[in-house]
Amino acid sequence: MRVAMLHNRYRSGQPSGENTVVDQTADLLRRSGHTVDLYAQHSDTIAEMGRRDRALVPFRSVWSFSAERELTLRLQERRPDVVHVHNTFPLWSPSVLRAVRRAGLPAVATLHNFRLMCANGVLQRDGGPCESCVGKVPWRGAVHGCYRDSTVQSLPLVAGITVHQQLHTWQRYVTTLIAPSEFVRSRYVAGGFAPGQIVVKPHAVPFSGQVRTGPGEAVVFLGRLTEEKGFADLLEAWDSSLGQLVVVGDGPLRPAADARAATDPSVTVLGALPWAECMQVLRSARAVVVPARSYETFGLVVVEAFAHGVPVVASRIGALAELVDDGETGALAAPGDPAGLHKALRLITEPATSIACGERARQVYLDRFTPERDLAATERIYADAIARHEAAR
């Protein structure tokens, strides 16, 4: 099968699970004998543009005629069997969907975030969940400056969402929408999308080759050091009676992390590390902690922990509550509740509990999240989209 894949890569300085998922999917398909043409735009190039072109980017993110022409030429040349669209913001724009339709090809799109309904794409405001614009005209996104805390920068996104809501762009031009979790599917259905258009296919993660032995050592936080990721709650919940805390990542709360480590020997801050080193730290963990205050569409770090036989302590919110089975593969705590988080950590850091939950977590990974299962699901989605497209024609 020949697959065309479109993705707008995020800035190099901004860690992106979407970039990782796209690269892994393309690599998995290629290794399985499929031909993949990956058409990527890079947000890094915006900084290299002239002043006029940079000023036009917000408007082109709504509809880019140049991107539509570019993709039309590529599709005419390569004639793929299916086109898989990932992130179109800001340089591709939804105009690429019309190019796919005019080429007479089926389109599949992955819903990595909530950008089709929400100006900041994460259903978040003031450090917590927000659904004010779900199923509505998203004017509140401009009023609150939800994108980069700026009304001016939020306006083009709000305008784009509104335009495509009215035109039903994603419903008309996309054969199948892929949600990485039931939670994401439920929010889009609440936003007005047809349930039959959306299939759930969780992301897979590769396995680095070693499963944890024994109960592990430190509790590991792996992610961005921000309020919405619950890092401040973790620092408040933590004390040395829980053992050792290893922090992997960077972000606005890094100074707070460093200050805590300077006075508390039970806290170690490693900063951002390459993926392979992150997995090395993770597979020796007593538990991984994901104390998010805002919605997660999936939770790659949860599945990475499961792959290595490590249990997870997470917030009972968004897709995290769907991934972690409380008392079986880890423990759940209410978001923004340091006392509850401390209690959950104390439970899972008990050695026998960590071992038992880790073994069950490993089995869940094998049952649901391996690359082999992801490949089979992806192939089924492509084949179904092609058949439905042909039937509609």
C-alpha cells in the first residue's frame, strides 16, 4: 500500500509527542513493506521568513491556497492509496483536505489534540480543564486569549475553527477520524462530530528491550515541568518517606525543582534527556508519576512505563483515567490534590504492590499497545477508509 502522510512539525525547542507518533507510524509502515511519502512542514521555518510572510501565517493557517496547490501536485505525481493527515497547523492548513478530495483519494486524520474545537488545542484555561467552546462557536477563546495568552494571536485560530465548523470541512473531506482514546472520541462527539466517523486507535510505543526486575528504585516524573502537568502538586505531595524522586524534563518550574533538590536529598533533577536515556531511567523506577491537572489525549509516558513493567500513579482525568486501572496497573488520585497524590504514591511504592502492579502493567502493554497491534489496526483503518471512499464514489 502507498500512503501519503502529512504533518506540521512543532518547533525544535518544544518536545512533541505528536512528532514522535508520526515518525514511529511512518517507520512501522515502511518496515512492514508499505511505501510511505511523508510530507512535512516545519514550524522552525517561520522564524526564517520575511516580516510580510510571518504576518500572513495566522491567516494562512485558516486556508492556505499555496499548500493546497503543493499537495495537489504531489498527489498527482505519487497517486497514493490513502492520505493520512496529522497536524495541519499552522503551515499546511485544512486546505490540504480539499486537495485530497479533488484528487479522488480517501483521507484519514488523527485527532492528536482538540484544535478543531479549541484555540489552544488542549481544552485548558487557567491551569485546568475547560470545555467552554465544545460544541459552540469558540469566541471565548479570543476573549480569554487562550492561545499564547493573547487575544490578537487567538483571533485567527478562533476564526479558523468557526469557518471550518460552518463549512463542516473535517466532516466533508475526511473519511475516517482516529482518536487515540475513548476520552478524545467522547469530546469530539460532544462537539458535534458523528460517532460513526471516529474510530479509537491508541498509540503504540516501541519497547527498548528490557523489563524491570524487582520493585525498582526511585519514583520518576518524566515530562514538562509546568503547572498543568501537576508538577507543583507533586513537589507539595512529596516527602522523603516515599523514597527517592527523580525528575526528568524541563520547563517553567525548573527553578522550583532545582531549589527543592538543593535542600532535599530525596529529590534529584536530571533535566531533559534523550529518549534512550529516559527509557533507561524509567525501567529502573519504582513507579512513574503523571499528576496532570489538565486533560491528556493519551499519555505516551504511561504506556512507556507499562512496556517496561513499571506501574503508574496518575491523575483521574482525561485519558489517564482510561489508561491506568486503579489498584491494578497503578493508582489514581484526584487532579490538584497533593494529599491524595501522596496517598497514592505511598500505596504503589510499597515493594510488593509495585511488583504486582508492574507485572499487570506489562501484560496490558502486550495486549494493547505493541507496535505489531498498532500496525494491524492502522492497516484495517486504511483498508476500511479506502472501501468506504470507493463505495461513496
